[in-house]
Amino acid sequence: MSDAASELAATRRLRVAVHAADVLRRNALSRVVAAAGHIVVGAQDAADVVLADGDSPPGETRPVVALGRVDADLAGALSRDASAGQIDAAIRAVSAGLIVRAPDAMDLGFGAMRETDSRALLTPRELDVLAALAEGMTNKAIARRLNISLHTVKFHVESLFRKLGARTRTEAVAKASERRRHETIML
Amino acid sequence: MTDQADLLTQFSNALATRAEAAKSAIVAVRLRHERHITGVVWRPDLVVASEQSLPQRDDFEVVAAGGSVVAAKMAGRDPATNIAVLRLAGSIASPSIAAGEARTGAVALAIGADGTGGASARLGLVNLAGAEWHSSRGGLIDRRIVLDVRLGRREEGGPVLDAAGAYLGMSTFGPRGQVIAIPTATIERIVPLLLKDGRIARGWLGVALQAVAVPDALRESADQSSGLMVMSVVENGPAAQAGILAGDIILSVDGTSTRRFRNIAKHFGSDSIGRKADVRLIRSGAVMTVQTTIAERHAA
């Protein structure tokens, strides 16, 4: 291995402190970080990068990758529902001194409380089906997971398409995620 | 022909004069990575800027007209109205600004700081001047002012002026890069509160919510067609302590239906902190009521 290559290999595992108010989010983000081959460290431990769900801790001086927040001090800004691949890439990039901005994170902005027309609101069951669609599952697999008939799955998928104004499964997932981004209420 | 040219020249000169005059009403708020945003000199020792673009820290530096650098401390920030106030270590001579009323179709001049003590200018129209609105973070904004103006990232937070040079509001970005203004009336209302307490106290349960349709089978017992599903619960927050779980669908708070969120927002003003609230919700097919104690929302 050349010197340059061994240096790369040595820097591949990064120490990442995960900051999130919600314990489920913290666990999920810690899993993403660990699965990408990094070491999850405690909030106060020495870390190469801080991954923050929303606001980073005040006065943080280490490079921060923030989800769902953009300001000019941040080294990295991704949307709240960034993929595992984006999170890993952003962590590596900011540890190398780069600035990372996801285009959809720049779409954030000071917006109005949006309320979907009640006829277009999804039911909890439709949200379950949507989560499965987002994982790329087939109707058959969804039926098995939710313990419902194939016919019922098709019914839910059609209803999702209608309510979200989508023609394909990918489009339905994208539109639902956009809705979630704009309409999640923190109370 | 000569008359037209004169009019255009007059128009152009008037704009340039306004931009020149506005230079002393703005500062550049320095950020990392050689960047900055714009702030308005609200009083000789106070600067108002866009909360969403200011990092979470206490100490800042601003560049005033002519290029002098002044230290500033965060005096208060309110994410719900996107207003932050910085207190300057010294004072800056600034022109007094008259508040103006936005009118749809009127000319709007947006001023930004160039970072070295000068100004940049953008011209456009008030695309829409509408009624009051609620932000996604629960704040009341006195008027909806949408601008047909391009704005650079570093110009955010600068003053938006009308043709008479009156202050319509502070420029900022809405979703998808839309340029809007926070009306002067909102800034006048919020700044004194921020100077008093450093924040606008709001009630908090510690949940992220998304509107959902109530399943058909439960509509009758729930007595409403939609509610707010709990997507996540903040660890040790009031909702978590009351045993509220992700997946619960909140139907009402103290008898006020969650069908329209803005009605609920009124229940979580500064007077709500410490109050007990009855939360009616659906959990695994049954309607139940849980009592919570509203806490104070911490910074952002």
C-alpha cells in the first residue's frame, strides 16, 4: 500500500458524537454512523465530527453536520431525512475540511404552518404502507409485514397515490417526505 | 424621448440615493468561512437579524458602515418569528427608520451589507401583501409580505424599503428560496420582549407531530376525522413523563380539537407554562385521556 493510500485507510474510521433530543432519533443516527464504519462516542468525548439532529449544542467548536438546519457556521447541512449514504459522505467530507450542503437542505426557510386539506390526510395504516414503500418493498412483502391481504395493500397504495397526487411509488415516497418536512409540528 | 430618459435617470438616481442612505442603517454580521449576513441597526446599540441564519453562539462581530468592526452579544432570539437581537459593545450612529405599510405591486428596495462597510441593493416589487399568518414554529407574523426580489444569502436580514424609503420589514428566506419580509410591526412587538427575557417563552410538550386522518373505524368514538400523530417523543420531556408514545394520535388538548393546529398553538403561550393539560388521544384503537404538565420550550 502506498503512503497516501495507507493514510486514507487510517482516517476512514472517524469518532462521531451524535447529538439528538429524541432518543429514538439518537439511536437511529448512531446506528447509521456505526454501520458506516465510524465510532460513536459520547457527547463530551473527543470527536472528529458532531452529527446533530436539528440545532447543534451551543458553542460547539468541532465540525458539525446538522440535519434539518442550515446556518453559515455549520460545516455540513443535510435535510432531516437525509439518507445513510449522505450522512456518511458528509461526515467524511467535513472531517476533511470541506463544506457540505445538500440542495434540499437549502430549501428550508422560514415558512408558514401548512395544513393539508383534511381529505388528503393519510391514515396511520397508509403511513405504515408508505414506510414499506420507502424501503422498496413489493406489495407481497408489505402484505406479509403488515399481516393484511394483497388486495388491501393495493387498495392502500392506490389511496396513497390519490392523496399525494403521485403516479409512481418513488414519487409517492418523495411527496410524503416533502410533506413531512414542511408539516411536522414541534410542540 | 428626452423626457423619458430624464424620468429613468431620476428613478435611477433616486434608487442610488436611497441605497447610499441605507448604508448607515445596516451592518454585516460576520460568520465562519468568510461569510456574513445582514443586520439592521434598530437602535444605536441594537442590531436585528434573521434568527434562522445565525449560529448557536453568544459572541459575534459586526462590520458597520465605513468598515469599523464592533463586538456584539446575542441579546435574544425567537425562532418562532425568525427575529434575533444583538447588543453591540459600542454604539453606531444610525438614521431613524420610519415604518411603512406593504402594498401589493409597490416597488421594494432590499438592502444588504457587502461585508466591508458598504451596501448592496436589489430592486423588485411587493409580490403579495396579505393577512397575518402563523409560522411553522408557532409564531404570529403580523402580515404576509412576499417579495418579487432576488436576494443573496449574505443580504438576508437587511431592510426592505418602499419608494418613500420607509421600512417595510426585514428580508429573509421562506421555503424553497422564496424571499419574504418579516413586517416592521412584528419586529416592534418582539424586540422589547427579547430584550427583557432573552427569549419568547412558549409552552412545550416535547413531541413531533404530523396531521393524520383518523381511521374510519374510530371516527365515531373519536368524534373527529383528523388528529395529530406523535412521530417522536423528546426524552424526559413532559409528554414522555406523561407516558405519551410515538404512534398515539392526539385528538384534543383541554377540549380544543387538534383539527386545526393554529387553535392549539394559542394554548401554548407563555401563560401555559406549568399548567396541567388534558390530552385526549387514540392508542391501539381506544380513546383515552392523559394528563401532562406543560413545560417551557428551551432554545430552538
